[in-house]
Amino acid sequence: MRIIAALVALSLSLIAAVQAEERQQDYRQQLPLVLEGAGPWYRVELPMAVHSAAQHADLRDLRIFNAQGQAQAYALLASQRESRDEEQEHGVRWFPLYSDGQQSGVPRLRVQRSTDGTLIELSGDEPATAQRQLRGWLLDASAIDAPLVRLNLSWSGGEEGFQRFSIEASDDLQHWRAWGEGQVARLSFGEERIDQRQVELPAQSARYVRLLWHSPQKAPELDVVTLRSRRQSSSPAPLVWSQPMPAQALGDGSYEWQLPQALPLERLRISLDEPNTLAPVWFEARSREQDPWRALTSGVLYRLPQDGREVRLDELALPGSPVRQLRLKVDARGGGLGQQPPTAAFAVRATQLVFLARGEPPYRLAVGRGDATSAALPISTLIPDYSTERLASLARAEVDVSAAQTVVETAPATAGTDWKRWGLWAVLLLGVALLAAMAASLLRRPEKG
């Protein structure tokens, strides 16, 4: 049994040795990293050169090594669309709503509006009487074109305490929808005073807002009324662009580009060298040479004068699918793109790399290994107390593209590496075979009576 245990331990150690073998020289492209600030975590914006040198579009063959050749822990973060909320405060006009003192219903209205919907006159149908009571207020929000999220009231007079009122919204002053109830308060005790003036609204749009008081039924006189709106804006995900690449002319107004590898392209930019250019174009693409061409996108590119200035459209959006070869066809009726073949720049979604610096610098980014599997960690694992604010505060590092080195192994070195790998696997398989033979022998051995 001790022999079996030893063989099991040997097999496991050999498996670990084969799997853990991670050598810097196995990666074809190596680029130095220039550190800025104190680590130990560093954030790197990956340039297009890294995407182009990788063997896989998802960067599974990317590694970071220190001066001793030790692989560093890292995480990859693909850029996303950025959304943000923008709030704005608006001063609005308000109009009183009266009802008869004996009537608890909703006041009837006679209104007059301008052509843009703004109120210019509002009055009740009942004649003015001593019993007429101020029941609420109508707010004119027709100039606000964003969802309403907050109401702020300032009033004079009225008793201290809490005031409750219903909130309704309308776009035509005839059909109303409930927005719940609001409550404001004015409390005092000794020299202390509490004013609660804000009421949350349901983040919906409305041209008019009606406030009807329930407790007490008489509304106070308003001094200041403001509404706060919130608009959500978004910006596209950041992109990283390649250098302009010349096209190969195919004739008949067609051009072709060959990329270093299949990349998930998001946009492309075509050079328009001549003024007064107008070119209807369409693009075809494929990710491998043996694949058929497929339609990618189409549009009209132009560089034209307008109102004393030049306007141009030289970019087109792409669906983000992997592309290695592109073919451009130009409609000759537009006059073409000029005498010289155009150049094109291509963009992919930007990716950030975050790594934990361990060991001694310099650190190098290595990429370009066909049989590699991803070694990236989740960002929350790499940085235990991760947050977006923490990410923005990390020290930075830059890829020195100008100092990139291409590793070309000689034939003897490659052969030696292959023999070592095959030797490890041979010993591993031999150990497993011996283990199986000894286990079978023990099972066939007759039991002692």
C-alpha cells in the first residue's frame, strides 16, 4: 500500500508540474510596462497593439511576468456603456384651487392655455363667496421635459404640525392619474424648529401636477414652489483604435484589408482625402479565409461643404462580431474615393487590465500563445474590497509599445522543450499504468482464510 500511495503522490506532482508550467518565452510578443505611482495594484489601458498580437480575441493568452519570470495575478475589465443621472431644479408657476366651504369634492376648473400648453389663466366655476375655501394648488410643469422626482414647497401662514395632501398628474387637465400622497410639516419646540418641505415624486413626466389638501382641508399660501427633474444620459463604451491601415485594391471599386487576427470590431474609419467626396459603400467580412463573405454594414461616406464649413461622415458602426478580413465595395455612381486606395482605422471595445505586482520589476506583458487558457481572476477576487471608486484610485501602468519584443524560438530550443513536455507525460502515464497493474494484482490475490 505504501508503494501505491507513493505512485499516487508522484502522479499528482507530475500533473501539477505540467499544468503549472508557465514560461515567459512561450509567448510570442512581450511588451514592457512602465509603472506610475505606488502599487501594489496597477491599472493598465490595453492598446490596440495588444489586441492585434494576441492569438485569441478574448485575450485568454495574456500574462504579466516579473523580472524573475513569475506570472502575476491579474483581472480583465471590458469597458461598458456609462450611464449617469443628471438632476435639475425648476421654478414653476402655481395656481390656486378653490371650492365652496360646504363642498369636499375636487374643484372644477376653467382654464386657458397658450399654444405651447403653458397656463395663462385658471379660475373656478363657482362665484366668489365668503365660504369659498383654498383647497389646493395646480403646478404648471409644461416646460419640463424630464421625469419629475421631487417637489419642494415653502408656505406662509397655516397651523404648525403635519399637512397631508394628494398628488395627481395630468397632461391635458382633464384626465388625472394618482401619484400618491405627500406630507410636509412645520414643528417647533422652544427655540428648535423643524421644517419638512420636500416630497418625493414617482420619476414620471407630467405637464401639470395637482395638490389637494386633506388634513387640514384648507391649503396654506405658497411662497416658493420648485420641481426637480432627473434625466438619465448614457455614453457609449470607450474604444481603442488601430493605426490607419492601407487597403489592397481589388479593382471595380473594391478594396480589402487583412487584420492580424479576428477582432470584435465596433467601428471603422475610412480616410476621405479629397474634398467633395460622396461615396455609397457597403462592407463584407469573414473571420477565416475558408468562410464565405457575409454582409457587415453599409452607408454613405462624404466630405462636403455646407454653410461655409466642411462636414464629413467617415465612420461607420459595426456589430462587434469577430472580423479578420474586410472587403469594401464602392458605388461608382458617387465618383469613388479617389485615385489612391483608402486607409482604414479599426476600433474594438477598450479593455482594462489590473494586476497585483509581486516580486521585482521590470514587469512585462506577454501575449501570443495559441494553446493558452485564461488565467484571469474576477476583479472582486483580485481586490478583496473592490469598488468602482477604488478602481479609479489605483496606480497606473502603461504599455511601452515602442519597446515590444518578438520571441522567435530556434529549432533546437523548440525540440528540447517538446522532449521535456513529452518526457513528463510519459513518466506520468507509466506511473498510472503501474498503479493500475498493482491495483489489479491486489484484487486478484485470494483472501486468507
